[in-house]
Amino acid sequence: ATLHSAGTFRSNIALARSGNLPFFVLACIFVFLCARHVFGNSAATWALALFATLPPILGHAALATNDMACGATVIMSLYAFVRCVENPSGQRLVLLGTALALASLSKFSSLAFLGACFLSAFVYFAVADTRGFTAWRRLPVRIAIVSGIALLLLWAGYRFSSPSMASLYAGTTAGTDLNFPDNPFLRTRAAQVPFPLSPVVKGIQELYLHNARGHES
């Protein structure tokens, strides 16, 4: 309905697709930074050239979807995470928290990607480069700082709304919201209590069921 509004479909779809281009630029920047950090400027230049000419990357960057945003913010988060492990300065903690929030806002499945990446990075630092952990004293405090920044920015992405789970599913039917309205929890008093980030909980639930059931082509 939005794309066909005002009878200007072509201009609307062009605007929607152009909004994806900044994420292509963001992905290129952090691919370059990651490669330069590990291998130097020459390798970073080649990595950028190869990445920026991959047909799947160019294809997704030209479409009005959230896949390019997910790819850009995931690599941004991984870069920020590695730099934090090496030296958890205040600036790097803020960058990591911001990157995690942007990745979560871009696509919920990025949480699974980042979980796998972070676990692999921890194993690498623990086994192959133990020096990476030397700066990570006061770990609980730093985790709290990163989590607080990420959750605050994530909540800001939802305009600081705090609806209850029951209100999020009010007026829906079993066919439109993946059968969650039939959930007994939604009829309890706990489901009536407003709380921050409840739309995130609903979104993750829907993603889980969508992955399990798929959708009509």
C-alpha cells in the first residue's frame, strides 16, 4: 500500500531502495577496517574491492530489504567486539553497544549470527591469543555498560514504547499472527502489564515460528 500510494510506484520503490545504499557503504567501511586491522592496508584494499563487486552484495544492496543492513551491522558489531576484547576503552564499549543495537534493529536473526561469531572469537582469544584477555578485568561492569547502551538504543528504536503483550496481539486472529493469540499466557494478568521492549519479544517469537513454519510463496 505504501509503495503504490499517490500512484507513483516507481519513485516510491526507488526511494525505498536508495535507503539501503548507506548500509552498503557501512559494510564496505567495516570490511576494510577488519582486514586492515589484521592484515594491513594492502589486504584491506583487496578485501574491499572483492566485497564491493560480489553480485550477491550488489544485488541485496539494490533491494528494499533488511539483509544488507543486517550484513553491515553484523560485521560492524564483530569488529567492535574484537577491538573491545583487545582494549575495552570507553569509546570502544560505546561503539560495541551501538553496533549491537543497530544489528538487533536491522534484523532479529542477527542475534543468532552474532552469538556464533562472539563464541568463536572467545575460543580464538582463549586458545590462540591469550594476550587478548589481559585487558578484560572488571568484565561484569563492562558487560553491563555495553548491555545498557544496546538496550537503551534498541528501546529508542521503538520510540520508547512499553505496550503489554496482550495489547500487541489485541484484535489479531490465529491466522495472522502465527497462532499467538491462542496462547494461554495472553489471557493472564502478567500479559496485561506494560514493559519496555515488549515488541522485541513479540518479534523474536514471530521470527522463531516463521523459521519453523515458513510462509506461502
